[in-house]
Amino acid sequence: MLKNLADRWHSFIGLLTASSEAANVYSLIADSYGQYFRYYHTLNHLDDCFKQFEAIKPELNHPALLEYALWFHDIVCIPNSRSNETLSAAAAAYMASILDLPVDFGNKAADLIILTSHNGLTGCQDGAYLLDIDLAVLGREWEGFLEYEGQIRSEYSHINQVQYVQGRKKVLGQFLSRSAIYQTDYFREKYERTARGNLTRLNELLQA
């Protein structure tokens, strides 16, 4: 998987720029997603995102922009921080300049990454696909979903169970209160029913 991701990065970035910094930037990406305290927001998550990306790539207005945003959308991931998306967006814009990509490209990628705070609906089609890719894990079958939930709990191992349950129930409630968890037809048709069932079932378990 690591080699596949590295190959993907170099193939992708080579179409956008001839910068000699591409290898250094990938090393930064790999090191960031490989931080010791990460259990879910790892290179495996990135790999899963790209599998989802390939399925909807023909529907995108700017696939290269969205792919670039995916590479950086969790590059900063500090549990309990409210600045992860902002800092990840800033990193994406800065690395675009290091890679000699247009300023506008970096800024638009940053705008997409800001959306991954999942605060609500977006009117941007590519942004909606990005958010749905990020939430595809919610539509796993129950055992796979429980694995994901365990990984999230591990990332928050520094807080006690009472605090974790309170915070998790708040997040679950926000998603369950939506008329639809997913914003695009593709992801709603593929994952909505299972994702809603998973979140409802987990919410009930946390209240037990």
C-alpha cells in the first residue's frame, strides 16, 4: 500500500509540476499520516479515500484539484483540536507554492479542505464529493464500522470514557439530525441506509 501511494503521488504530481520538491513533499505527507498517535487518520484512510475517488472521478469538475485536496485533508490531525482543517488547508496552500503550482490552485484546494470540518451542506459539487468520500467509512458493514469506531476511540485515548461518550454522542446526533448524511446521489444510494443504521445503533450502545 505504501508503495502504491508513493507511486500514485509521483504520477499525479508529475502531471501538474516538474518541481524537484515532489519527493520531499511526499515524505512530509507520509510522515504526517504515520504519526504514532494516529489509528484511523493514517495512510490507510488516505488509500481508502482514493478508492472512493476513482469511482466518482468522472463526475468531478476539477478532479486534479480534489485529488490534491485529498492528499492534504488530514495532514494535520491533533485529537480535540478545532484547528485541524484550517491548518491542513494552510499546509496544502503552502505546499502548492513549494511545488511551483499556481497560487489559485493552492487556495482553491485549501477552500475544499476547510469543508471537511463537516459543518453542513456545501453548494460546491466537487466539495460535496470530497465530504462524502471522507464519510464513506460510516457506510461500512457493522464489523468494519466497529473497527473504525475503535480506531477513533484510540485516537482519543487521552480522555476518559465519560468525556468521550459525551463528545461522540454529540457528533452522532449532528449527523443523524440531517435529512441525509451524504450530499451526492452516488454516496446516498450506496451508503446512506447502512450509515444511518450504524450511527443509530452506535448511539443506542453509547446510551446503554
